[in-house]
Amino acid sequence: MKTVITYGVFDLFHEGHARLLERARQLGDKLIVGVTTDRFAMERGKLCVVEPLEVRMDNVRRCPWVDQVIVEDHMGQKAEDILRFSADILAMGDDWLGKFDALGDLCQVVYLPRTPNVSSSLLRNARLPFLRIGMIGAGRIAERFVREAGYVRGVQIPCVYHPNPDASASLHGFLSRHTFIKKTRTLEKLFDQTDAVYIASPHGTHYAYARSALEAGKHVLCEKPLCMSKAEAEELFALAKEKDLVLMEGVKTAYCPGFLQLCGVARSGMIGEIVNVQSCFTKLVPYGTREWTDVSYGGSFTELGSYVLLPIVKLLGTEDTSVSFDSVRGANGLDVFTKVNVRGRDRLASGLCGIGAKGEGELIVSGTRGYIWCEAPWWKTQYFELRFEDPTVRKCFSNEFDGDGLRYEIADFFLRIQGHAGRDTRLLPAESIWMASVMEEFLKTR
Ligand code: C2G
């Protein structure tokens, strides 16, 4: 009796998968298939899995050559499984050639040729084989966006718009580093060549650009803060809905696996009833930059407030909240440091942001039985602990946060445009609208 084992994500089960399983089974008498969880697939760089694990397992189970289906959810599991099931052969597609040779100490490792011209990515991108995203703005964050978009298969960035293309030194540098991106002089030209836009321009311009893009029928991913007033944000989401377009606010933390897990743990009851949320994000910004000089939209809260408000709105909700602020201000009136206090129905929260003072960038969620402590920088959520009255009792959680983390929001944006369900709850329109209303309240304090 020869046992063969193989592993895969098997998203949108296709002929390539079926043929691989058939040939794997022919290598022995029994075939065990490990189906990779969404979380583990994401840890391994697969950001765009669309079918839930149970659907993917059912599809594999239905295959006549498969004798047993198991879940693969952690690094090192293959070696454990080979021993546990006394597997004689590990069979993998030859896209993995050489990657599993080390397991040759435990069993025979066989790489089978892949079936050409069929893949989960091709099926996933059925609606739009390539999503062309036009960029508005070419500053620091735009640079990261280009790098991160490279991790989402099917995304292209053909062009960038700048209102003053010849005078902008940052645009010049940007274009020389990314020669495949062309500059456009008008928004119309940008819209002509794209399906969607990414807005990474100064805060005060977001609303107008987003509105023009939506009116032109383009999906919009807009850097935070999406808007500086509640009415503007409501208008944009209504317009997106009317035109059946995706509008997303780019608060990257909202889409990353660690933060999603942290919110789930906070809501699970493990710390009892949530009572307080405390978040802090400070970034010492050099003098002379937009954050220090733009008297309309500079300062610490407009720059970092969206981040500190994110766990607050996620865990307090948008209903029946009241907000107050306290700031230390510079000579031009811009806030160097701001504290925001939020009172919800039966919960409290506070956020600290600073561009001219440093604090520990942690997130603490207090509950009636214990609390969650998330290590700095919590907005790139990687490590957090559940802690209790008894300091010897704690539970640790760690997650990947790859690169600059924008890849998670870009993957969600892409999959939502492709029409795949399940990615639209990570930052709800009502939550973005609430954050815009807090920005509006803050601007009144100036
Ligand atoms: N496959 C194939 N031909 C294709 C596409 C996929 O033979 N056209 C094979 C792959 O080589 C792999 C299996 O089908 O052996 C499953 O493929 P994926 O669903 O893409 O999963 P993969 O990323 O290979 O997952 O821990 C192991 C990983 O989860 C492997």
C-alpha cells in the first residue's frame, strides 16, 4: 500500500488541479490532499483566494482520485503529515520544483508538470483580465503603491496624473524610476486609459478627484482621509452605489490579516465586554514638509487620525458617539500633537497622534475580563497578546504584515471590482463616513 500526499489551495477548482490529482493518485494506492487555509495561503503570498476553505475542500473531495482531504494551516505541517500518515510520496506541481527537496529525508518527493494555460488567477480575473489603475499623485505613498501593486497579479499601472507635470520634481523622479508609467496632463486622458484610480494627492484634493473619477465611471481607491466632511463622504458613497462602482478608503491597516484577527479576538468575548480602546500613532516628521506647512490640512490629526480612529470605529461603532479633542499647536496653528476622546454607547476610547512628539505606538483594548495589547507599530499589526489579571496567563498571536502592507488593500480592491464577495466588510462606508465626520469636527477646533 503506497500513500501519496499533495497540497494546494485549489481556488476555483479547474482542469489543472484535476489532472494534478489524477496523476498524483496514479503514483500510489491512496491519495491524501491537504487544502491550504486562506490565512496560511495569505502568509505564503497568495492574497487573492476567493473561495472559502469549505468550498475548496468540497471540490477536492468530489474528485474521484481523492481518498482523504485534510486542512493545511501551518508551516512545517508537511513533515508532520508525512510521518503521521506514513506517506511514501509527496507529489507537487513543478511550479514548486526543488522547493520541497528537504522532505526527501522523510519520503520520495515527485514534481509533476503543470497543465499549461489554466490557473486560478485567470479564472479569478474573468471580468477584467487586467485592472488598469491610474494614479493621481506621485509622492511618497505613490511610490510604495507601485511597489506593492506588483504583488497583486492582474493589476497594471499605465499612467499617472499630475496637475502640473512639468514643474513637479517628485513626478520627474517617479517617472524616471517607473518607466512603464506614463504621465497624463488631463484627468480625461487618465480616465480614458484606466478602469480605476488610486488617489494619493494632498488631503484637501481627495474629494474632488474622487468625485470626478466616479462620475467618469471609474472605481476609486483613495488614500486616507477620504474626505474632510461627513456630507462629502456621504455624497461619494451614494454616487459609487448609484453607479455600481467600488469606492474604498485606503487605511491599509483595515485590510491586513493581523488587524482583522485582532478585531475578531476583541469581539469574541475572551476579554469580556469591551470597555475602552486606546490607540497611539506618532511619526516625527521633518520640518518644512506638507504636514508642518499646509495650514488648511496639515498637522498631526489630519495626517494620522484615520489610523487611530480605525480601531475605535471598529470596536465602538458609528452610532451615538460624541467626540472631543485636545491639541498642542505650533505657531501657525497646526497641531503638533492631538488627543481625541470618543464616547460610545457604553464604551470609551482615546487616540493620540503626533508629528512633533513621540509616544509608544501601541493599541490596547480593555475589557471586563482582560485586555488586548498590540505591540508597536500596531497599525502594521503583527504581534498582540491577550492579558489578564493574573500576569502569568497570556495568549500570543502573530501575523505576517508583508512589505508596506498596501498589497492587502489593493488585493481587496481588485477582488471587489472582479465581483467576488466577502471583501467588502473590512472598512464599511458608514465607518469611512464616521471618520470623515470626526475630521470635520476636528477642523472646527482650529
Ligand atoms: N496545478 C497544475 N496545473 C495548473 C495549476 C495548478 O498542475 N495549471 C497544480 C499545482 O502545481 C499544485 C496544485 O495544482 O500542485 C494546486 O495548485 P494551487 O491551488 O495553485 O496551490 P499551490 O499554490 O500550489 O498550493 O502548501 C502548499 C501550497 O498550498 C500549494
